[in-house]
Amino acid sequence: MTVKAYPQLGRKVGESVCVAGIDLDCHTWIRLNPCDFRALPEERLFDKYQVIELEVRKTPTDARPESFTPWLDTIRPVGRPLPAGEARSRRAIVLPLLRESMCTVIREQRERGTSLAVFRQIDPPEIVAEPQGADWESAKRMTLDQQPLIGTTRSPLEKLPYRFAFRYRCADPRCNGHDQTTVDWEIGQAFRKFRGAYGEKGALQRVREVWSGMWAPDREPHLYTGSMARHPESFLMLGVFWPRRLATDVESGSPVQVELPLQR
């Protein structure tokens, strides 16, 4: 699994999370939706960059070729997540699927329906936060009504008061620019955590600082992107893949690549 979106509320399925990753058997993208992640028992919870085994079926109402419905009670996490320090291991899985640019991904969507991709983004994007409506009380009540009367209940889901987005030009020389909402769970959780420590205005600033810092000189940032089910030609930003940059060890004269030290 490589990306996990911030939970959403829907009238048909209640709370759900869209997760995506790479099918290791055929090395293609796969999207699992809906996944009521916060309701999973502890033994079925999984992290990003962790292998999971499960049964799925093709989602009949979702035309995107990578979309499957997961059988949640068959999820089995395998081993430990690949830590950030194992950059080579993550690269070996992710980068064979690399696309040249966001514009390339859009063209591939028009030609063959591509709806998940990763591409290298050299220039740092502008991280923007725009206020958005926070009225989803009816959906929240509907979700609470679905919780069991006996046993542990989860806390109500908070709708983020801001739309976070990346504005940037990709590597395509003809690019006119992109403005894409990011639905990454990590950026939403970071905002909520920072707000408790710095207040709302300070939290927004910290989010911009942390995500802009992913374009540090010792990093090689890539962007995960995925299209919307109802509007498959429109793409969201799903997350950042920012492994350490690899450099040649010139002192030994060896072509062996080494990782530069992490600087936060």
C-alpha cells in the first residue's frame, strides 16, 4: 500500500477510506474502495508501504480499471512496513511505474483510462489552503447511527475546515499548470495535530513548511495522483513519495550508489 486518503462520509456506505497501492503479482496499480479503515480490528490494520493479502472483486459501479472492492474480513498484513530508511526497497517497487509528468498521466487517461500514477516533480509546488464548508452534520449523525450499541465506538470524524491543494507546473514543456486538491490522510492529520500545538493559523504555516521541506536538496520528490470516480478526467493529489537522493561514491571510484544523510 502506498497511499491512504482522508476518510469521507457517504450516505450509502457511511465512513470510508480509499487506499491504493501496487499489486506485486502483476506490478500494476490497485485501488481499494470503500475501506472503513477506522473500524478494522487491530489485527487487520496496515500502514503505508506494508504488504497486505486480501480478497477483492471488481467494482461494478466504478469504471476505473484499477478499482476493486475489498473483502475487509480477509485483510492480512504481511511483515513490517518498509521504513523510510529503506529507500532502495521502496524505489524498487514504486519507480518501475513512473510516468514522465502529470500531463503525461492526463493523456494516458484519455487514451486508456489510467486513473492512478506516480511521477517525478522537480519544482516544489505551492501548498495552498482554502476554507471549505464544514456542514456535514447529517452525514455525521448517519455514521453514528451505524455504530454498534455494544462495544467500543470510534470518535466522530472531523471534516477538515480547509481544502489543501498543490499548485505547480509539471515537467511537460507544454504544461499550463495544475491545481489539484490533496486528499492525503497525512496532511489532514498533520493539520489537526499542529492546530493543537500552534493554533489554526500556525498549523497552516507548519503544514506548508513540512510539505515544502519534502523538496529539500537531499530528496527526490514524486507525486502520487488518482482520478475521481464520477469525473475520471479530473485528478487529485494522493501523497508525496520523497526518498533520499542517491549519489555516486566518487571517492572509491565505485559505481555503487549511497544514500545522502537525512536532514529535517
